[in-house]
Amino acid sequence: SAADDLARSEALSPNDLGAFWMPFTPNRSFKKNPRLIARAKDMYYYTPDGRAVMDGTAGLWCCNAGHAREPIVKAIQRQAADLDFAPTFQFAHPQAFTLATELALMAPEGLEHVFFANSGSEGVDTALKIALAYHNVTGNGSRTRLIGRERGYHGVGFGGISVGGIVTNRKHYGGLLGGVDHLPHTYDREKQAFTIGEPEWGGHLADELERIVALHDASTIAAVIVEPMAGSTGVLPAPKGYLKRLREICDKHGILLIFDEVITAFGRLGYATAAERYGVTPDIMTFAKGVTSGTVPMGGVIVSDRIHDAFMKGPDHAIELFHGYTYTAHPLAVAAGLATLEVYRGEGLFERAREFEAHFAEAAMSLKGLPVVADIRVVGLAAAVDLHPRQGAPGALGYEVMERAFHHHDIMVRVTADTIALSPPLIVKPSEIDALFETLKRLLGEF
Ligand code: PLP
């Protein structure tokens, strides 16, 4: 009836925040005092009433080219008009091949083939499935074990949370994948506090992989997955020598090495990929976020010839990898990706991140000495500031800092528990880096 319709439209009116169950958000607290964002341009978000808020986090580590960049916007608009959707199961649109080629060229030599998904989580699932299937098609079907790392974040799929090392994920969702083990994380405050870049201490922790191999036997292990820099659990850069050592141990035992580069690819560490920064090439690399500068969802994996070619056998009409998403290589995402890579190249944004890394580090370290600050880590254009948690209320201080930053200090920061993370768009100017940390310093001084 009309009355029902009216009641329903009122219930769903824009002022009612109830219907949207928000992800990774304390919903009740948010809805009491919402942080709404209506618009964005370059380095800034704008609230519905027009207040500018500096984006200190590149959205969620994704808008590396800054917001609403004209060439990217135009490319998406054009694409929506020209070709809204085309299946990539059994058909394809030409630009998908162009983007795959560009990504393969951007990745370290040896990573040549791209499988597209729509998010980091799907990229991780894709990587794990390819690793398992690779061993299967090469006659090593007993290699089914996956090794992750404590404090690893690999998205929210069942594969990702199984190899990830996030306690709440592991606690809430039951048994997860069997046959998973974990390396220890690489953070030790006593040995690493206030380190700029890769810590001296901790490289030896890669040798824990030898212990895991000795426990399970190499013939049962398919792959090791790590983030070259753990982003979501607080900017933990790989200790010096760590990734190289992991590579050596994996090679020795026939184990595939997967880098989850969902955050680190596309310039965050001053290079196209973390693999390039560290001179260590994995067998499989995931990507997402920065590939479209956050504009249209996209993720995926880049794999070596060896892995790809192992599948290209059997009858010609047979599907080689039984995997894919309706929106794999969605035309809008592909158009956004091509335009984004062009902006990165044209403006030299990866090099820019490298150029300003030292300045960014110095600005971040200026918070050292504030009573609430327990540690600061920084690498590339990423920084984390650990706060001393309030007694008996872990996460409360971090949440309040984030709220106050947005409402009263016009900056967006990201917090996970009592750690503040900063990862501005790579277009950030030195003066904006200074402003970001000066503001944060003033804000933290209030506690
Ligand atoms: N892997 C890593 C390393 C990430 O940092 C993230 C997200 O932050 C993901 C995977 C999951 O990506 P998404 O949220 O796009 O599924």
C-alpha cells in the first residue's frame, strides 16, 4: 500500500544510517557521530558541508594517484559509454590484454602472466589456488600445506584469513583451512623501536621456515605467503635480508613464494613493487588497490612463466585453470587501470615517493618523545605510530585520535587498535607532509 511504501521510504531515507551494516567499523559508535565524505579531489576529501579533510591514508592505501584525477575519470566515463561489460569467460575485450601486458612489464622480470580478480582478497584466493593447482598439475599433489605469518593480513576470504595471522579473524570464523602453519612475525619493539626503513634485527626469523619444513616435510608444503611490508597490522617492514633468505629456503625445498603486494605495489615503497625494492622476485605476486588508484575495484595476481606454462597442457579445448570471476577484467576497471598506470608513469609518482621518503621519515619521527607515542615505523611513504594503550581499554585511544583527527583537525588517519597508520597519496607535497605530521603532533599532544 501507499502507506507501507511511505513507511519504507522513510525507513530507508538517507538520514537513516541503520540499513548499511558497515565493514570493519564499530557501527553503533559511528552512527552516533558519523564521519561522512561527500566528495574528493587530489589530496583532499570534502564533507557534505564542504569542509576539506586531508587524506592521510590514500583512502584505504589505494588512491595512490590522488582523488578524482581527470585522465582516470575521463577514461572510466568513456568506457562506461563504449562497453559496459563483456564476459571474460570464453570472450574478451582487447584492453584487458593491454593492461595485463603493461602489468607484466611493470613487474620484475620473470613475472609474465596476469590473472584478474576484483579485490585484494580475491587476488589472495587466486594466488593460493594457483599455487595448489600448480603442484597438482606438475605431479606434486601432496604439496597442499600453506604457510603464512603471524600479523599477516591477506584479506577476508577463507583462504586469506587462514594464512593470515589476525587473531580476531581466526577466533570468529571456525576451523578455517586445514594444513596451514605460520612463520613468526618480525616485530620486536625492544630491538627495533623507532627504526627508519628496514630493521637490522629480524632477518634471521626467515630461518623459522626451515623449522617448519623440518616439522611437516617439504613434500607437503605448497607455498609461503607474506607481505613484503605488513601494512594493515602496523607498517612492519621486512628486516634486512629477510625476504632474500625466504626466497633461498623456498628454492631449496621446491616451495612457491607468494608476495602479497596489495599495499606495496604501485609506488608505496618508492618502486613499482616491493619485489623491485628488495631485489627478490616471488613466484606469484598479488596486487589490487593502487592498480586503479582505488577508482574501480580490481585485484589479481602476476605469475611466472614456469607456473603459467605448467598449466598450458592437455587438449586444446580444455580449461586449464578452473577459476575466475564474472567481473574478471571488468571493462571499467581495465580502463581505470590503464589510465592510472599512465598517470603513475607520466608524473613519475613511484620515483616521487622514493624522492620524498627521507623527508616523510623525518617528519614522522618528529612525533618521537610525545608521552603517548610508544614506537614509530616508517618505510617508503608509509608510517605507523604506536600509542600506549589506555589501561584496560585497548583500542580506545586510537579510536578517539582518529575521530578527533577527522572532526576537529581536518585530517584522515587510519587506526588499527592503538596504531595510527599514514600513507598519503603519492602526489603529496613536502609542505603537506609537514602539515600532516604537525597536525598529528598537535593532536597527540592533547592526550
Ligand atoms: N592483502 C593485503 C596485504 C592487504 O593489505 C589487503 C587489504 O588491505 C588485502 C589483501 C585485502 O584486500 P581487499 O580489502 O581489497 O579484499
